[in-house]
Amino acid sequence: MEQQTSAGSLGLKKDGTNVQTHESKGAVGQQLAHTNGASHDQNGGHANGTPVSPSNMHLSNGDHSHSGSAADAPSVPPQLDDSWRHGPSNKSMGKLIDRLTQQTYHDLNDTLAKMSEIPQQQDAPQTNGLVPGQQDTSQASLKKKEILMTFLNDTRDRFTKMAVLSDWARNNASEMAQLITVKVWQDAQRAAHANAAYSIGEIKRKMIDFKVPAPNIEGAMELLATGKASWIPDLGYIPPKRLTPQQLLKTLKDMNFALATRLNLHEDLPPHMQDFQIADGRATFHVPGEFQVDIAVADEDTSSPFYFIDLRFDFSPSPVDLHDQLRAHLEPRINATLAKDGLKGCYDFLHNFILTHKISVLAEQARQLARYGKWVECIKPEYLRRTLVVQYWATLPGPKNWFEIGIESGRPKRGSRVAPTPQLSVRWFRRGNEVKDEQLEFDWSSLDFEACLLQVIGKHCAGKLGAAQNGLKALSGLSSDLKTNLTMDNGASQGARLKVELSGMRAPLTVQLEQTTGQLIISPSSAVTRTCERTLNADANVDVSRVLASCTCQTVQEQVRKQAEMLDWQEFRSSANSRGVFGPEKWQRSIFLLPGWGQNWALAVSFGLGGQSWLVVQVTAPHADERGRQVRDIKSASPISFELKTTDGSSQAAGYTKAMLLQLERSGMAEVSRNVFSQDLDALHIEHDFEREPASLTGAASSSTIRSSEPVFLHFSSLMRTTNDRKWKRWAADIVRLFNHGIEGSEALAAGEVGNVRHDVRLSLEPGKLKRLRQTLTRSRETGITFNGTGGLAMQLRTPFGESFLERLRRRLQSIERLDRDVTVLQRLGFHCTTVTLSRLAFTYSGVPPLSAQLTFAADGNGPVQLKMEPTDSNPHCRVRVSLEQLLNSKDTNAFENFAHILPLTLPFLKEAERLEAAHASKRSLAVRTRSSTWYTIAYKAPLPACTFDLRARGRQQGNTTSVKWHLAEAKTPGSTKPEGWKEAIDKFWHQKGDRWFGLGDSLIADSQGIEAALKDFDGLVQTFESAADNPPEQAAPTTTSGPTTAPPPTAASDANQPQPAKPNQQLSQAPAKPASSDHPAGPKQAAAHKESQGQRNDVIELD
């Protein structure tokens, strides 16, 4: 290791000094122990410091083969960096040519522009008609030619140079590139050397702070212990004698006297230095808000100058005492000014110094605000030539806003002899224009730049909000519900706010400007206000008043939408052609489909500065507009009168609630019903009257205590009388009151579905009218009809929303009248009514066995009546139910009365018919067929004689009394054979007389009770002719069928349980009659009329 170190040292000396001999190098080289083994021959001498490779040196980076001396090997230069070829600074020849062409184009345009600016001179006219020569003598033309030739010459020179450069580059491009590479390398080396020297110097400079001087411990201890040191030189000064207190006091009094005499008698004090005080040998001048300066004199000579003693600032923030650097700067200048210009010059110097210093203090405060805190990037201060310029709201788009604090000359107005005094002044520029009608009052005694900034911003905010307020008032007009209130707190920005209040708002909107950024803030925050904020803050030229007006209307609209969404109202878009319905003064509008209203009616609301307008509109089906959106057109619109109030009833703004919208929904329902109803009433010329009152929306009343609509008054006689029925007499008073109670069950309906509207009808009955119906319905609460003890009638009517219900009301009243007649008939016949409603009438017409009938009427009063006989399995009238149902649905006015009389008339016969069919069921020898409710066919078959008999109910008029009898006669059956003795037996039977029946020679007559005995006796006669025939009997029809099995004649029904259509030729006519005779107390009172029509006989009973 030691040998290696020595070798390294020797090599260093050889390379650095070149003083080591060749022989010593060889000797040392032979003695060195090398790491890589093989030794080499000793090299010869090498000049210029060429490194030597000893023959015995082992290289650490592999084997090295000897290939001759180092001088024989060629030297390879280092690879230079040519990255500049691909850098942005390397421009191609094509780019240079492009720029030259572009420059030539611009120069040509400039040349032509200069030539066009030269005015054209008119040549003087030539005398005697001489023509001027060919030489151009016009100065304008020569000037233009000169400009053009200069351009062409310059352009030719540039292109010539470009051609030479291009030709040279084609031949010498590679050499030029190498030259540039070397130049770049040299510049890099030169910069590296400079940076190295600079870095070494910086390190030495920074190491000064780390140097510690050698401490003098012994000298320090001597000085601290004895208070003096022998090594400190003594200059030999003789100290002055100290003044005694008496001498000092006398000296100060003399100085005070000299100052007072000079200032009061000999000096002309400046106007601003009239306030002074003399004490302690100095005069203290006080300039309020600026400074206090102490001066003194050296002797009593009035021509001697004053001397500066001390200076104190009379504003804040400022230092309490002058620091040494500032005193060293001010004292010689103040003394020089006092010696030259006296107190006037001193004041001018200090006054200007204080003004400049105040601006400097404000500038430093502005820089601190702009650098730290909430004003970062919001203000941009700039201090130039004793003027502080501060731009505020720097992030706002549009023209800039700033104010300037500087020093003005203070020159008085014309005619004043007062000397000008410089003073601080402020200039304010808002949106690039100077504001001259506003006075900014800054406190120059207490310098606070942020307070000054807030004062400027506060006035700016007040002005901007005031302009917005005036714009809102101009937009709203005179009849407006808009209320605005602008409040300011001594110009502070946080106190300037504009409150905008509109009827229907829960809370007023508060508009203010953020003091740091200048952006408008609208509270309370919502999606609408945030959108308006972005609109106002993004565009500097936006009309603030119009945006605020739209925001106010949208706020109320959003409140209505939220409440409407809770009520499942569905909003849709109207077409552009429908905007004229709402008027131009409306800013926003919304149209809703309501549950139960269907697709044709909607509730619309428009929002404007004059308040909200609610309308009921009739709309069309949705269709696509030009932009592909689904829209609807408005066909008609009707306003809804309402007044928005608070819970205490006072008329002022209140927010929309769910209860208010429900009230508006009811009012809209009433308006739709009123419009539809009014159209029908006007078309039919029915007298009516509407009682209209504006709805009071308080949001506190419940739906049960608020009437949904005003009453409608109708003329009863005009409503019920028809042109075809002139005998009709009114049974109620002529005044009918109608109330609309809205849609029932709207909570379960979706928007667009049609619901049923409930109408309450009130009318007063005439004395003695509907007496029996009132007795029947007194205790009923489920029929929709109620009577009171004073003759009042109330009923409920339900109709689809938006549809006419006048005809349904008329049919309902006619149904009441018809129901009273039906109940009267049933009670007169002794039937017991079990259910009496407008939709169902049930009664019992037989006690043993208990039999009842149930009539179901259509809901609209215009459909067919459905009849049900009970019990369905044992009621004999089930056989003729279809015929009875056809009778009920006939157009005869006495159809129900005929039906009621037929029931007791046919009951005994139907019972006996069932008994006879049951007796002959095993042999199937008897069939009872129903032709109508009063016409039956009784057919016997083998093994009994084949014969057919007709049983009809016939009436006979005797005065005012009509008696109804059953008539049984044999039907003519051509080709039928009778057994022996049949004619004698049947003729004998026709001449007999039985229990309530008697024969007529060829037939018999029986009343309703005697028909049963007559049929029983007749059946006994037929059974006496029973014979045992060889052929099987014909198959008879089942007992449950009422229709015939043979073709002639056609029957009225084929099945007792299946309805059949009414016969077109069946008619009922009214016939006067007296009560029934005593032998038939519960039977029919009128006879049946019959006729032949197309080979078919239809017998109908005529009843009173």
C-alpha cells in the first residue's frame, strides 16, 4: 500500500511539474507491485506529459497487449453534443424562405398603402390645345415611383442574399454544422468555467457567517474586573464642567425667551404652524394628523438659523421615536431647509414627507393584504411616483374597478389668494369610468387600508344594488306585489343588502355583493339562486334587475313545484303559441296535470312581478314541436280568483303550502264544472245563477271546513219540464242549489286519470209531494238521498271530471220521481219494501212461501232495468223473469204498475203449473210453455190425449172498474186425433162450474185464485183418457224451459233464466180504472189487451 501511495505521488508530480527524471521513473516503475500480473517493457521518453504505461504495470480493467508505443496510436477527438440540430432554435431553410416571403407580402401592402395616401395632383391646362410631352412631371407620380422602386430594390437585395446563402448551404452544410457544434461546445465550456468561479465565490461569501474570531479572554476579564484596560489608549481630553441645576434652568429660560421673542415678533409663521408650544429650550410645532417637530436656536440673533431637535408622527400606525437611520436622513435636510427657507420651508419639507410616508404605509398595508389573507388575488396594488393604485375585484370579468390615492397640488379655486398646500386625494374609477358624484372620506389620521378598501367597495355595492332596485321598480310597474328594501350600514359592504319580496314567497331574497371578490350572492341558497348567481357573475354586461326579477319568479315557481310534486301533480310543457294566454308581463309559467282531471284539463300558473295568476286551461293531446319535444296546445283558459293571505287573515306574502294547492285544486274543479255546466245551461236556456267569491288561501284551514265551490242556483221547472210532457207538474220548489265537492278518492289516482266529482243538490219539496218515498228513506243513509223533517231533499251526484252532468242531474231527479211512484204502487198493493234506493228496489210480494223481487236500475238512469226473482231456485216467477224484465223496460209510463199487478195475478197459476209438471215429470206427458207473462200454452202428450190449450189473462171494463180473469180455451191443432169420448167429456167440462171458476160452453173463466182449482179439475179430466200406447211418447221439453219445442207459434222466451229482447210490436197504453172488485182484492185491476201481429199474438195487461 505504501508503494502504491508513493507511486501515485510521483505520478502526480510528474504530470504536474514535469521535473522528475526519466531514470527515476523507470526505477520506481520496476519496483511497483501491480495488481494484474504481467509486466511490460519500459517505455521510452514521452513529451508533453503523455502518460506512461510501465512494462510491469498490471491494469485493473483486463489484459493489455503491447502494440507499440503510445506515439504511434492515432488520437480520437471527443464526441461533441449536436442536440442543437433537433432543438427549437434550429430553423430550416424552408422556414427562412417562408418568413422572407411573408415579409415581402406585408411590405408590398405597406408600399401600396403609402402610395394610396399620396394625393393626386391635377395638371395645369395647356394653352392653344398643346398636348404635354411624354416626360412625367407630377410630383405625386414621382413620389409613388420612388416608393415602389425602393421596395423593389430592397426586396431584390433580400432575395439575392437568400439565393447566395442557399447556394452556399448546399455545398458547405456539413462543415457549417460542425462549426456550429464546436461553437455550442465552446459556449458550454465557457459557461461552466464562469459558473464554477461564481460558485466558489458564493461558498466563500456564505462561509463568512461561520467564521468565529479568536476571543480575547484576558482582555475581556481585565476590562470586566477593573473597568479599564491598559491596552486602551488615553486621548487626553479634558471633560467640560457639569452645569449646576441653577445654571441649567437659567440656560433653558434664556432659550425659551429667545424662541418666544423670535417667533412672536420676528418670524412669519406658516398658516399650518400656528399651533406651537415653547418649553425646555425648544419650540414644539403641532400639525394635527401629520407631525410634531421640535426646533431650537443657538443665540439671540434673529438671523441665526433654527436647528432641528426631534420629530414625532401624529398619525397611526407610526413609530414612537425616530430610529437612527431615519434621523440621520432627515436631520441634515431639515437643518438645511431651516437655514435656507426658515419655518415655511421646514413645513413644506415635512408636509410632503408625511404625505409620501402615509402613502407608503398604505401601500405596504395593501401589499400585505394582497399577499396574505382573504384578499389574495382579489386586489392588485401598484405604487408609482407617490401614487397608490389599487384594483379591487380583480377576478370579475368586464371593465376594471380601481381607486387611486395620491397627492394633489391643493390649488384653490379662482379668485382665492390662499397659497396652495398639497394634500392627499382619492380618485375612484368604476368599470373604467371615474366616479365624481361620490365623496370618499378616508381617515388620514388612522391609516387603515382595509377600511379604505371596504368603504370604496361598500359604496360600489350600494350603487350597484340601488341600480338593481330601480330597475326592479321600473319592471314591476305600479300594480305590483314586489317589495324591495335596500339597507346600508354607513357604507360598509357587509351592511349593503337588497331584500326582494314577492307574494307567494316563504322568505324574501337577500341580494348582496361579496366584499372580496365582488360576486353577487343571493340567499337563502337554492338551485334557482345558484343558477342566477352564475349568470350574474359570468357576464359583466348582464341586466341585474331582469335576472333578479326572473330569479324571484323562479323561486316562487320552485316552491309551487315542490308542493305540487307532493300532491302528484305532473308538469308538462306548453307550445310556444300558447304563451299569449299568460300575457307578456309574466316571467315564468307552469302547467300541471292533476290526479282525476284527465288529459284534457290542467291547472296553470304564471309568475310575474305583479303576483301569480292561476288558470284552468283546456289542452290538446301531446304532439312534437319543431325541436322534437312533446308539447300541448291550450284551447281555452279561465282564471281562478283567489287572495293569498297569512294565517291571521292579513293580506301579505305567504309561502305556498300543500293546503293552499289543495284549495286551488278545488277551486279549479269548481271552475271547470261551472264552465261545462254553464255551457249546457245556456244551450238549453235554463235559468241559472252563479255566486262567485275569491278564494282565500291561508294555508291553515283544513279541507273539511272549506267549501270547495260557490253554489249554483237553477230553475227547477226549466230543468225538469220537457216539450213532450206538458202534463208534468213540479214537485219541488223552483230554486235548486248545487255544490261541487271535488273529486273523490283523488289520492289513489295518478295524474292524467279521470276521477268522479261529487255534486251535492239541495231542493225543497212541495207540500204533500214524495210523501211515501220520504217515509221509506228517512232512516237510510246509503242511498245518496236524504230527506229532513221540513221537506228538504239532499242528494249526491257523481260524474266524471270535465263532463257535462246536467242531463245526469235531470235523470236523477226523474229517477226520484219514478221511485216515489213505484213505492206508492207497491204500498197500495200491500207489498213490503225491503230496499229502496235509486239504484235498487227490493220488495216482498208473497208471505207464504216468501217470494221477493229485486230491481236494479242503471247508474246513469238511462240503462235497462235488471230483474232478479228470489229465491232463485224456487220462485215460480223465474219462469217469466225475462218477460217481466221486458215489460219493465218498455216505453209505457205504467210499465212498473203493470209489472206489480202481474205478480199476484200469475203467482197461483205458476204454482199449479209447477205442481202439474212435477206430477207428469215421470211420463213427460205435460208441457207448460210461456208465450208472455200473461199468455201460456198447456200441451198434453201421449200416453195422454195430444191436445193443446191456451191460457190468457183477459180484462173486462165495467164502468170505472176493470176485472181481470184467466181464460182457458182449447187451441186448434189441425190433424190431431182424439180418443173416443173426448169431445163429449170436454164439452161437458166446459159447461161445469167449480170453485171460483165456471165454464162458457167452449172455454172457462177463472179469477187469480180459481185458476188453480180449474187447472186441477181439468188435469183430472185429461188423465181419465190415459191409454197404454205401443209407441213411446214424444220427448217433452224440460220443465225448466219456458219456450216451445215446436216451430209454431213462436214464444216470448226460450229460457226462464235467459233474457230476451222486447218485442217491437208490444205496446202498453194507459187506461183509467177503478179499484179492483172485492172478489180479487190483491189481483190486477185492468184487463189485458191483445192483438194479432204477423201470425203472433201478444197479450198485455193494461193497468192504471
